[in-house]
Amino acid sequence: MLDLDEIDRALVRALAQDMSASAGALGRALGLSQPACWRRIKRLREAGVFRAARLDLDLEALSFGVTVFLGVKLATKGRVSLEDFERAVSAIPEVQTVEHVLGLYDYRLRVVARDLSDFERVLRRRIMALPGVGGLEANVLLSEEQRPGPI
Amino acid sequence: MLDDTDRRILRYMQSEPEAAMAILAERAGVTATTLSRRLDRMRDLGVLRGVRGEIHWPALGYAVEVSLRITLDKTQARAFDAFIAAAREVPEVIEIQTFLGSVDARLSVIARDMKHYQALYRERLLTLPHIADIEALMQVARVKSESRVPV
């Protein structure tokens, strides 16, 4: 496991907020030279501390007003290939995330839509047309916040 | 508010948030000047908030991720607010969502291992206020994970 000191932790926190921050600016804020800061950032990135860089967009400003989480239970396990289902569901542009979970459902999907009638279209034409869908449960997202986590 | 050029820029940025500006301009078929003007405008409008880094917690020693679906006791007038405020105090809670549907809230919780998770669950999570029911979904795999929207 990666050994982090206080400065590394501060860097992880800062990069989580803004991946585009320069080594110079981050170094100045943390009392490091630009090259020293750059080396630390390189080490963190190479150790795989960041899974991905994400463009943070205001979905409502882009008129995606509705986010729905769908719990999907597959109908005929064993007969439907999980790979086929996963490939088909991942190809739907409105489906942002697909998680294979253990519990009440088999899959948990995050779906964005412009409004409820747009969501209905995605649900009927795309999701319900997927191979092997048995039960569905929908929860409309009201609020969401990302926390910094134990770093 | 956004035209086709803006949307095209956002599409390329979504697929490669860390691409250099020169490359982005070339892909989107605009000059560097146009690109920077468009980006500034979208930042001012609040559409484009920045580029965030998504932390890969296993690299930092947090191997377990659990999704807790929570039903709150709605006979308590301030159940949502009190629950969310208390959940924010737990550092291992990395995401808090609220819903309209069959569950009221969901927490993403990370832990170093199952023993750590057990301790967190008993001492910090079950003790959160106004919980009527709680149910855990263990993540098996992340099949698709994108913040991308079909702009």
C-alpha cells in the first residue's frame, strides 16, 4: 500500500477537486518547489490513486433535469448471458453507470434524462428492450453530494 | 444557450478531460482562440465546473465499498436533515444521495477491510439518526462508469 505523508494527502485532496491544477500552483500553496510538487503528483498518479479524471458539468444547465437509479433483476439467470446484458446496457448513452451488485438486484444503473417523459422513452425503448430484464425498481435522485473521504 | 460548437467541445472534453487544449481544439474543429473563449463562457455560465479527480480508494488501502440503502422514519419532521448532517460527520462516507422512490437515502461507504467495515457499521452507521430500515448492497464489479452525458 502507498505510504502518504501530510503533503501527499493535501495534494490528493486538491487534485480530487481540480485535476487541471498545475504543479506550480499546487506547490506554491503547499510550500513546495514546482519540480518537487510535480514529482509527488507523478508518484500519486503512477500508483493509481486516481481512477479517472471527470469533467464536472452542471447537468441542469445542460437540461438534463432527471437522474434515476434503476435496480435491475435479471429474469432467467443462467439462460441470459451476463456479458450480453452488460454489453447491451453499457451501449445506451443515457446509462452513465452500470454496477454489478449483490443484494436485492443484479445490476444498478444510473440513468440521465432531460425530463420524466424523456426518461419514460429511455425506459420503454431501451432498458425494457434489453435481453433478460426481469424486475425493475426506480428511485429518482433528489440530491447528491460527494464527500472528500478519509484522506 | 449552448450551440452545436459548444456541445461538440463538451463531447470531446468528456471523453478526454485531460487532453491538451491544442488537441481538443483540433478535434472539435475550432481555433485555439475560439476554444478558450467558448470554455471561458461555459465556465461563466456555470455549465462547466472543472475537472475532478476520482480517487481509486483501493490504492489507498480501502478495499471494501458498500452501498447502504436507507429508509428513514418520516414521522420525524426533520429526519432527512438530521440524518444527512450526521452522515457528513463520518469520514468513510464518500457519497450521500436522497431519493424519491422506495428508498429515501443511499450512502457509499468505504472501509479498509470487512473487520473495519463491521466496526464502522455498528458504531457509526447504525447509530445515525431516524433510520427505520437499512440494507446493504455489496458491489461486485463496476461494468461502466462514466460521468458522460449525451450532450
